[in-house]
Amino acid sequence: MIGCGGVTSALQSRWGEVYPANPNVKATPMQLILHLTAPSYDTWKTAFDAETENRSAAGLTVMQIWRGADSASDISILFNVSNRANAQAWLDKEASFGRTATAHFLKTA
């Protein structure tokens, strides 16, 4: 929850995890939308689920996963980002393994 006047309090995800806020930092909501193509959704999803701890360490929380209406191999993922630098480092690491995706960082307007 974000308090009045830009003062932040603890944040809670929809899964119940609580993230204590730094009272010296004003919260700036940020999300990441990642678009990718996978030959097999089921194979991709199994590998994606196995990486949960690494994404969490990078400050990424999955909010939603979509599959293309016309192509199940088209996948879009919406993440909440708690640390942009760590999230970018995670994206860079994924790219170094040859995993290609299009990433867009977004802030609430």
C-alpha cells in the first residue's frame, strides 16, 4: 500500500508476500512487459517456473501471463518491478543465454 503524500508503507503482492518499504525512497510503480515466442508453451512454462527464485532475486514478480489468441507460441508476461537495475541485469543474463525477447519497462501514467 502506498501512503499519503508520497510516503510509502509496506507493499503486499496478491500472493501475500510483504515487501517493507524504504521510508527514504518514494515508490514509483513500474512494470515490465516481456514478449517472446516459444516453440512449445508447455516446455517453456516448465522452464519458466523453474526460474522463479532467480526472477524473485531480480525484483520481478509475475502478475499475468498471456498466450496469443492466434498463436499459442506467442507469450506475453507482465511483471511488477521492485528494482529496475536488477531486472535489467536479469534480462541481460537471459539474453546472454540466447533467449530472445522484447522487453518494455513501463511506469504508471
